Amino acid sequence: MKKRILVAALMLMLLALSVPTSAFAEGFGVYEWSAAGTAMGDNYMFGENDPSVLAYNPAQITKLNGTYLSVGTSWVNAATSVSFKNSILNRNNGNELDNEYSPAFVPYMYYATKAGKNAWWGVAIFPRFGNQIEYDDLWPGRYDTIYSGIQGITFQPTYAFKINDKLSAAVGLDVNYIKLRMRKTVPALTGVANPFSLGDIDSDVEGNSTNIGWVASVMYDFTPKTSAAVVYRARVKHTMDADAKFEGSLLTGPYRLDTQAHGTVTLPDSLSFGLGHKFNDRTRMEINATWTNWSTYNALNLYFDDAILGKTNKSESRKDWKAAWRIGIGIEHKLSEKWSILGGYVFDESPVPDDTMDFTVPTGDRHRGSIGFKYRPNANGELSFAYTAIWAGNRDVQSHIIGGADFSSAYIHDGLTQVVSLGYTVKLK
């Protein structure tokens, strides 16, 4: 039985490297790190008998007595609507459009074990960053984006230890993999003062990068029922070499260019704070807050080996994002020996300023509500299920094309992301 579980976990690890993930928290951060954690609104720094705390608060694995494995995934789909004003490029579309149906899966796997009297170690595979949004090829915002996809996976080996009866700490590596794909339309214009359009060309840029960061956490138990923790994750700088393709039919004839693109993006560092309290043996609560330094994402600039349309070999996009807070509360209540109910709420602050708002992360501030259950079929196994709804605030978008040749303005509204999570945790020994 245990061998079958380990084989299934290995298959899930391979799956994690092949499927896209989606962004549902501030910026393009991902917090669907476990089904049980998602059920509590991702407020899970003090999860009990669960190795997935490696993602939330690695020092918490010092509470594990034995060897644990946890696997699972979340199905996520983001939906939003856009209203355009004075749209010129709508062609066969109206001025009210929705994003394409583009669900994604967010898999995870955790393993943790006690290695000595005061030592523990573990391995985590989970996504920290991701984004997937897709629109119709002919929609009015196609000069901004048609498809934006970020697939991110973190491999985190971790060592944790007890300093004394009340104080624990953990350190780990963040082996961070990012795969990026961006599709959009590029206008072929001649002249500067009075530009004339020769048509459109489609651009498709795809590449990947791997680099290493680190994580550290400290946890203090005031009493057996009340604990506090601080977790810091370092920023990770990615330098990417990508394949770039440009193709279209212009007034001057067909156009095609295959070249290489190069760019650098620094993923943000973050600082998380948590306070957990057990009211009794059946009910516990957490309050978590995370500050993410999204100011590291100040631009998305690509530089090409060959000039596009013989004019420019660069694509520069100012972002100027700001640091943002994420604050939430979660509760877990044991209904019986076999069942527990969990719930949570999170407020996500958008890091995107008004003047650089676009359609790649089409949301404002977000409110997130979650509910879930745990079921224990036996003494060593636990199934977790969660449902989450994320309501996104409305935002205005201004045209980023000179002269507003696509539309004058747009209004993003009715953003709703739904998440269904399923996971299984087993005590191996």
C-alpha cells in the first residue's frame, strides 16, 4: 500500500512539471499549496499532522512525530468580463467580452520525517507563482495580450530543528523553475507623426528559467495552545532565453521572423506572520498576514536578436508594481473522530497601479472565502476537500497603444475565480 502511495506521489511530481498553474492571489502569486490549507483560506501556518506546512511555515514540521506524505491538487478557473469604450478593433466582436475558458491544475507533494531527537527534514514540491489567462484572438485588447501563461514550480528541501522547548526554526532552499509563454498581436505601423497601419503580426514568445532562492522560518510556542511564527522567502532573479516567433499578412506581403528573446525578471521576496491558538482539543484558529515585495517587478522588457519589421529589437513594458499585503483568518473544528470542518477568509491587496494596469492580471483587490472538510478513514490517513470563491475588484484600463488605436478605455468587472481542491495525507510510520 505504501509503495503504491509513493508511486502515485512520484507521478504527481512529474505532473507538476507539465501542467500550467494560475494566479489567484496578489499579483501572480499562487497560494493553493494544499487542500486543507486552501479550506482555511490558505491560513495554515500551524496545520497539525500535515507535512504541507513546509510551504506555509517550515518550522511547524517540528511538531510531527513520525513520517508523513501529502499529495493533492486544485482545479482552478478564473472568469472575468471586459467592457470597451470606443473600441476600434472589435471586428466581429461586441464591446462586452469575456476571457476564454482556461482552467488550470495546481498539484503539490510534501514529505517530512523526524530525523533525530531535535531534528526534522522534509521535501516540498508546490507552485509559488503562476498565471493563465486567455482571450479571443480578435478581441479589442489583443495588442496587450491574447494569452499570458506562467508555470512555476518550487522544489524545497528543508531542515528544521528545535532550539529549546518553545523555540523552533527551519531553513530551506527554493529551487525555482519558471516557464513563460506570451501571445499577443503587434501592430505594423509606418511613420511617427501620422502612422499608417500595414496590418497586424502575431507574436509568440516562450522560454524557461531555473534559479535558487531560500526560505527561513522561526516559531515560538507561548503556551501549548498559542504559537507565533515568522517566515521569510528570498527573492529569485530569473534571466531567460526564449524562442520568439512573429508572423502575419501585411499590405506589403507575408511576414515571418523566428528569433531569440532575452529578458530578466526578479520574483519578489515576502515576509509572513502568523498567530495560532487552540481553544480546546477540537477547535483552533489562525490569523496570517503576508507582505510581498512586488516592487521588484518594475518592468517586463524583452530584447531580440533580430529587429522586428526591421525597426526595433526590443519590447519594453513598464510595470512599476508596488508591495502588497495579504491578510486572512482561518478556523478548523473537529466534528467527530472522522470529520472536521474548515473555513477561512482572505483579503488580497492588488499590487498593480492604475497607470500600468493591463489584461494579463485583470483584477483589483480580492476577497476570498473558503470552506472544506477533512475525513479520516483510519488512524493514519486523512482526505481533504475544499471549495473556494475569489471575488475580484473592478479596474479601469487605458490603451497602451500610441493614439489609442485599439480602444480609448476598458472596464474590467465581474471577476470570479473558483477553486476545487482535493488532497490526501498519510502517516507512513
